[in-house]
Amino acid sequence: MRVAFILENYQLVYPLGIRYLSGSLKKAGHDAKLFIALGRAFKERLAAFQPDIIGFTTTTGMHTRLLKLNRELRREFGAKKPISIFGGPHPTFFPEMINEEGVDAVFRGESERAIVEFCNRLRDGADHTSCPNVWMKTSHGIVKNEMGPLVEDLDELPLPDEALIHDADPYAMYLVPLSTFPFRGCPYGCSYCYNRQLAGMYKGKGRWLRHHSVDYCVRHLELQMSLSKVPFVQFHSDHFMTNDDWMNEFAGEYSKRVKLPFQINVRAEAVTDERVKLLKSAGCVRMTLGAEQGLPPFPDVLNRKQSREVILKAGKIIRGNGLAAVTNTMVGLPGEKIEEALQTLRMVAECEPTYAWSAVYNPYPGTPLAEYAIEKGYFDGDFDKLDYSFYGHSALKFRSDRERRQMENLCKLFALLAEHPWAISRVEPVLGLPLGPLYNLLYQLWWGWVAHTRLIYYPLSMKHVAVATLRFFYKIGH
């Protein structure tokens, strides 16, 4: 079977999920190819491939645009339409997406085994409508299959198909950092995140917290090193500091076989001086630290239960060891007032981060915080309203249009204000002004300067800087 994965535009970070799926499909004897949906030539190349299946991975907010693209492509194919499938976070938690025009099947959760079984059955002429994890339209209605078991030994999975990206994107070898995903599952239950609900969907289906072996991760990176000129690695697992034995083995193997600077995501309460020193010795240069809220009542609303002191201590340890510290924060939470958001900004500024990343909160299907927002009247439950970008508009109800502008504008100015905390006490009057485009420009300029001077650890030619900038601003603008 021929499977065409389709992304809307070129990326600076490509989803690992489709690389895992492609690796599994190719090992099973199927063909897979990635297409970037830009220009008329894209449709011509897609038609020439003659796919049996076209597949989309989507988050909430992006889904409406990809549904439209899918409908357009199906019209192009005429009577001989491929099967259209959707996977990723949105269909996992909102499988009712199957009711949309042009959607033949949705894949929920981890689907390496499911998509291989689906394609095998299609190839063999067997019943492909009863595959685990899949909801599918049939002539008798919608078939809703149960979740299949988790892959407990992640090393059983083939290495992700890195050629998939490089064959589709001629600039990937110059712009896209190496990446791998050593840990699956998360031990925490943050109310805005999908992990708790996904763990519930897999209850009784196998061990939720799993990890690849160090050797698998290093081999995955070595494969990418053979294809890429980018000397930097991003580890995309939600929380890297989950297993001290694994980290000790990793530090030795990585520093011998990979020897590239890397970035990880951490939880504040897990950060210790010993762990930071160990990972620095292996090549870690940047840690991204969740600082979503440190002030009552929001630690309880978010189910993070991290004190302000714990977050500040973690930031101090990271910076004290000479590493870049990037903080992640959300503004515009259900019921949050601008004064409370500014207090969180003051806490982040006290961390003295290398960069203070922020996002406008949006409720995602299946998450406890989205249900809370609906219950309290902050959100009407229409997930089609959600914005594609983290930096755009909030789908929540606010007490006034001015308060909405304040939150959205604060998101744009957050990093700049964290760098210049003297301005925080003076900024509230101008946050409510309808100057979103100006603030967005300031955000883009500040991010560009910080990325170039503090966060990019390898040289780029002017041509590649221009391409990277266009890709980043295209994403922000959409």
C-alpha cells in the first residue's frame, strides 16, 4: 500500500509521529512518502504517487484547515479517491471528527501497530474496519474500535524514517535540529495537558510510563547525523529527568557517540544540581522549564502544585551551571485576571530566564481544564474556534473585549517584559490598546534576536537564516 503523509507547510521541527509510522510501514513492506502542501506542483507530485491512503496529523486548531485541504484533494482525485485518515491529538480526543465530510477514518493514540495492521488488511482484501484504535465510516455506519495494547518494549519499533523528511524538504539538512523521543507517558496529571486523559484511555492496556533504551536513542541520532548538517539535538519527551539510571547510562554513551549540544524539557521539582551537572557533562546546553503558574489558585486549577519557590530554585540551579534556561508560561487561563497574569510574569522575570516563552491558553478536547472552562462558562465547547497558533487569539469568554486584548497582548510582550522587569508595573494601561500588530512585531523581533544571539548554537548562512525566518513567521502568522 502507498501512504502519503501530508503537512500544510515546511517546518523547523517536524513531527516525530509520522516518522515512527513511516518506519513501521516500510518495515512491513508498504511505501510511504511525505508531501508539503504548497504550490500546484504538490498536487501533481501527489497524483503521480497514486496513494491508496492520504494521512494527516493534526492538533486542535489546525484541524479545520486540514479538513479543508483534505476536501480539496479529494475533489482533485475525482472518482478514484484514496482513503483519508486523520491522527494526532485532535482525533485522539475528539474522534467525532469522523463525522466530518471527507474523513474516512481516525486513528487514536499510538498507532504504529494500528496503521500497519490497517494497511496489511487493505492489501490482503481483509476486513480493515475492525482494526484497534480506529474509528471508521462504513456503509452500515461508524465503526468505533477499542484501543489496542500499548507497545511496552519501545525498542521493538523500527527506527523512525528520517529519509521521509529529507526527501520532502531540501532545507531540512541545514535547518531542522536532530530530535528523538526517549520517554513515552508522563507521571504527572496537569489539567491542561492530554497525558492524563490518554493514560486513562489506555488503562488496562499495558504500562503507561515507558522508555527506549539508550542505545536505541543514540542509534536514532546517529542515523540523523548521517543525513543532516545541523549540530544540535532536541529531546522532545515531556520530562527528561524521570530515571536516574537511564540518565547515567545516557551521559556516557551520548558523550562518546553523539557529542552534540542538546536541549531537554524538565519539571522544576526534579531539577537538582547533581542532575544538571551530569547532563551538562554529556552536552546539555539548554533546559526548558515549565513555569505555567506559581500563584494561588492556579496551581490547583492546573494540578501542577508547584510553588513559586520551587520554580525559582530550579531556574537558579540551571543558570548557576551555565546552561540556558527557557521558561514556558500560559496567560489567559479560565477566570484569570490581568493582575494575576502580571504577578506570574514577575515570578518568571525573577527566574532571569534566557528566554521567557509564553502562550495564550486554549482549551483542548478531553483535558480536565477544558471541561472546567465549559462548566464555569468560560468556553462554549466549540473547538473549531481554536486558533492554530499558540500566540494568537483566545477562544475563552472574558469579562470585556479590553480584558481579552490585555491577555493576548501580554502574551506577545511577555518575553520582552521578563527581560526588562522594571516595565511590568507600567505596562498595564497599554495592554488594552488595539495595538496587536505592533506588539506582534515586537515579539517577533525580540524572539529573532534572542534566538540568534542566545539559543542557536551553530552557524547559519544568510540564505538559511532567511529561510528559517520565513518559516517561523509564516507559522506565527497563521
